[in-house]
Amino acid sequence: MKIIDINADNIDEEHICCAISDKKGDPCVSSKKAWMKNQFDNGLTFKRLDARGKAFIEYIPAENAWYPIHADGYMLINCFWVSGQFKGKGHGNDLLEACIADAKMQNKKGLVVVSSIKKMPFLSDPKFLKYKGFRLCDTAKPYFELLYLPFDDGASKPKFKVCCKEASIPEDGMILYYTNQCPHTEKYAPLIAEIAKEGGQTVILRKIESVCQAQNAPSPFTTYSLFFHGEFVTNEILSENKFKKFLKKKGL
């Protein structure tokens, strides 16, 4: 199946594959597309299958990535998602190989990606990546793994920055760090703040607006990281029901 590049010339007409409708005026879609438009000049690449569905890979030179890592000379995979009817047909291999070819053409040292000890929502599948040759090069609490695929065995190893290693911040309360790198955050970040307010609680929203802020964030996954009384809770973008369950569990 043909792979399409989404770029500055066609992004307004093309869909971006995520599990939301690509309707004009949708704040989720428009927020993600606006974020992408601002990153194209920094080397952002988005490739998807020529189909209506969730099968795509998004990557950017690590120096410009919205992650707190040291990985100069590498290409960082932001998001790599193949689901539903597209699984088991080799499309994941095709997308990854396209990324590898692009990185080699740009003389990169290899690929790097933030993953997890086991498969978790919104993070690339570590089992698949390790099967494809990715190696562990660093870890961060409580479950993050930094995986890399060097093109040369002598290439330096990427690593997490110290600021994101301990899964903690020196503040109480509920604090959510997020970006528009994922379209879902534009809906669900304000949603949990509103739910908390209705229950007499407060969620402090800290939207990361620049690569500098992202590269100095307190969590490896800047797209969405919720903290409670200083401790990291989850990178999963919480729905209304899941957030209410979290509040109930905490007695709030």
C-alpha cells in the first residue's frame, strides 16, 4: 500500500489518522495540525498509509524533539501507530523502514524512541521495537524506557535528561503537563480540569508551548503527564470516566 507524506503543502487537505474525526473546525484536529505546521521547518516528518485509518509514523531530528533527552545526531520517533485492520499485514515494517531510509539519507546515527517496560497506551510497543533490533539505552521512573536503533555499533547512546528521571516534582496537588503533539489533549486536558473543579478540586494545567520547555520537562512523555502530590501518575490521556475513577481512588 502506498505511503503518503503529510507536509506543509497538503496538511490542510489530508487527515492525520488519529482516532478522531477529521472534521473542519474540530479543535482537536486543528490543534494537532497547527503544532505540526510549526514543526515542519524543524524537520518533522509524518508518513501514513494511503487509507482511512490509524497507520502512521511521525519523527523529527532529536535536537528538535519535544522530549527531555540527549540524542544529538539521532532521529526521534514521536508516534508510531498501526491498529485495527492494518495490523499483521507488514504495514508497520513498511513505515519503520521508510523512517530508517530517511534517517540514513540524512546521515543520522540511528533512531531513538521513548517507550515503556511493557506495552502501554500512547507509547510505542517495546516488544515490536526490540524485535526490530532496538536496544535499551536508558530508563526513567516509573516505567519509561529509551530505546535506540544505531546504524553503527560505535554510535553514542542516547539518554534521558536528569530533569525527567525521577518521576517527581516539588509541588503538591494535581498538575498536568501536556502539549498539542497529540490531538486528544486539546479536549481531555481541559476536561479533567473541569471535572476536578466540579468536585471542589483543582488541576493545574501546564501546557508546554516550546521545544525548550519540552526538553526540560519533568517527565519523559511531554505529550501528557499527570502528577499528584509531586509523584508521577500516568502518561495515559484520561477520559472522563478514568479520571473520575482516579479521584475516587484518591478519596477526592
